[in-house]
Amino acid sequence: MAVELDAASVVRRHRKAVSERRVTTRPAPDSMAYLSVLMPVEQAVCLQATLGRDADSLIATGDSGGRTRNQLMVDLLFQRGTGQTAAGGVPVAVNLVLSDETLLAGGHEAAQLHGFGPVPAGIARQLVADAVDRDTETSLQRVYSCPQSGALTAMESQSRTFPKSLRKLIDLRDQTCRTPWCDAPIRHHDHIRSHRESGATSAENGSGLCEACNYAKEAPGWTARPIQLPGRTHLIDLGTPTGHHYRSAAPPLPTAARQSEVEAVVSTHLRAS
């Protein structure tokens, strides 16, 4: 009915919706994730039908490898989107932060997968093992953090813009937009205390923000300043035009497990016996 009464309006809304097509991810339980695609309906129907047809073909020819139709559709989508059959061979950077104990000594401290969140130690070690092959460029970079708080060591630059190494450090430290309750992916790296107010280009005075929040903080009435508290991760005090203040704390990085004094004494006696 709406199409018949105001066809021009329907066309305009459709064009606007098409211009907003996008791909997003969000965490799911058990170290899984949801991949959502907003796209024109004809493309979505075609994609779904093609994946289903090819999955059915693999099942019919006995090449499914014991996988269900849904599993095959996911595997086909990944393979066609990346050109690879496994995540280890994809030529993009995947940042995984884990303690040396978790990586080398069978520790149980969870790792942080950038863009997703915490993953169990066993899965983190498997991700590292899968990435170490002849077809994948794998690098190991040491990241130093405070044993008590898990806060990253600061870096500073004389430039007004944040260099690549400092942007990477901020990405690993903040993980998502630092505006409280936003949690959107980081798109901008900017000064907390602005450069025009003599704010340093440093990890302490830098934060990762989504595009919308970075623009919003420049509006009248918004204030921000870094806070240093002993034993705490990176803190930002955010003031709003209403006069309210909120604190944003960077999540702690994985660190090697620390024994209490009692546990250390017990462990010593057990080893001695």
C-alpha cells in the first residue's frame, strides 16, 4: 500500500538504507562471535541461497567431511570472504595479548583478543599454534605491563599525531571506545587533554574512541582529563555538559598469576617434600 501511495518516498528511503550498508561483529558465548551484515535484500537472498546450494552439493557428493549444512555454510562464507580455509592463513593482523606464563608455561590466565575480548588460555595457545606455519607471517612482540594493575607502560611522541606504534599500544590497552558504556570499535586516536591546550602526544594523554564519540567530545561543555592512581589501569575523568563526571578505566591486561604469601609457603613445603 505504501509503495503505491508514495513510491518516490519508498525509493528515497531505500537508497538511504543502501548507503548505510555495513558489517559488524559482537561477542557470543563460548569464545564465538556474531557476524552481522546489513545489505540490500536481493544480495542477502542471493548469498544465502548460494551458500545453501553449495553446502547441499558438498553433502550430496560426500565431500562434507562430516559437517552439517549450517557448518558448511559458515565455512564456505569464511573461505570466500578471506580466500583461506583457516584463520591462520588470512593475511591480516590479529592482535592477541597473553602473559608469558599462559603462552609458555601452561598458565590459566585468560588472553585478550583485540576486537573481541577475553578468551581462555587453552584457546589462545591454539590460536598461536594455528598461526605458526609457513604460509603465515607471525610475530611476537613483548608488551610490558604493571604486575599489580595490568596497565601498559607509557610511550610518548613529539608529533601532534599519534605514530603507528603508539596507536597500536592504545588499541591494545583500550580495546574499545573509552567513552563509558559505548564499547564501539576504536576508529580514532586522539588527545584526552587537547593538543591546543599543550596536551602531550603520549599513551597517558591518548585514548581510543569511536568516530562519533571523538567528534562529540569537541562540543561545548565536554571535558576530559587523564588521572593517575597507584595500582590502577589508565583512567580518564569525563565531564558532561550537565555537570556530571564519569570515570573510564582501561581493562587490565593479562599478567602472570601471582601467588599469595600463604600459597608461596605451601608451594615451598610441597616442593621440599
